[in-house]
Amino acid sequence: MGAFYTNFCVRSDDPQAIGGLLKAEGRAALVSPSIGGWVVVFDQACESQEIDELQRLGELLSVKTGSVVFSALNHDDSVLLLDIFDRGQPVDTYNSCPNYFDEEGAEEPEGGDANAVCRAVGLPEAASALEAVLHASNESDEYFMATDRHAGVVETLGLPGLSVGTGYTYAMEDPEMLEGVTFGDLLEIG
């Protein structure tokens, strides 16, 4: 059985403000300290892997913080979904395996405008490296598992490694798996 997790990387140095925003929305979540100018949010309701809920919260976080937000969903280590918002506006949607639930869908990744994503995070020089990660074949040894592809995206864009392989459920069940922080470093909301 592969990994199942969701999370958000929010460009911010203010985890307290993000925690307050989530509390005002009645969310149950864990919020990381700022790591390299990014805050990681693990939301309990998004662990259901309802794509609409994940996109709604990603857009809301982006609007309320006035910044860039990456939402990530890993389904069974077979599918990586990414939505990127900048000040509430959608930048890109990416699906590593659009045929996972439909035998007749595309076999290779869809979406993933590396130029648009890299512009949104201020790293236009990383576009070709991100393109290689996002659009490598699903049969490649390097990105056969969605967690590995997620790690490649995170490394290329300088997002916190804490976001790879971790969601609300995993953090609550096994706090030892948190990369670079302890459970006590997280704000617990709700």
C-alpha cells in the first residue's frame, strides 16, 4: 500500500497568522514554523482526498495570505495532484497520472506549466529542471512513486522537505516522521 497524504505549502513567514486564519474557518490543522519562507499546513478535512475541498482551501489560503500556495495530494503513491495559486488566482493544476481511475484517460502527466509555476515562486531559471520532474514518464525509475516525484518538485522549488510524505493523519499518528521539526514545533489548530 502506498502513501496517502495532503498538505499545503504557503509562502509566508507568519505561521501564527495562518493558524488564526484556519481557526477562524473552523479547521482542524497542524501548522509548521516558517521554513525558508514557507509554512506547511496539514489540514484534517483534506485528508479525505476530496479534490474540490483541497482546491477550495488552497485558494482560500492564497487569497487570505496574498501569496503563493501549493496544494499537494498523493493518492496511493500512484497519483500526485498539485494546484498552485498566486494571490487567489490559479496558476496551474498538475496530475501525474490522469488515467489512474479511468482506463481511457491519458497515461502520462497532464498540466504542469513549469514556466508559470517558476514565475509564481520567483525562480524562472528552474523551469527546465521542474519540467523534467513534472513530465518524466510514469514508468521512469526515478519518479515511479508519487512521493519521489513530489520530492523532486519540492527540491527544485526550494519548498520545505517536511511536505513530502506527510499529511495530517501521518503527523498525528507518527510525529517521529516529521522532517526537520518536532511535533511540539507545530501549531495545533482546532
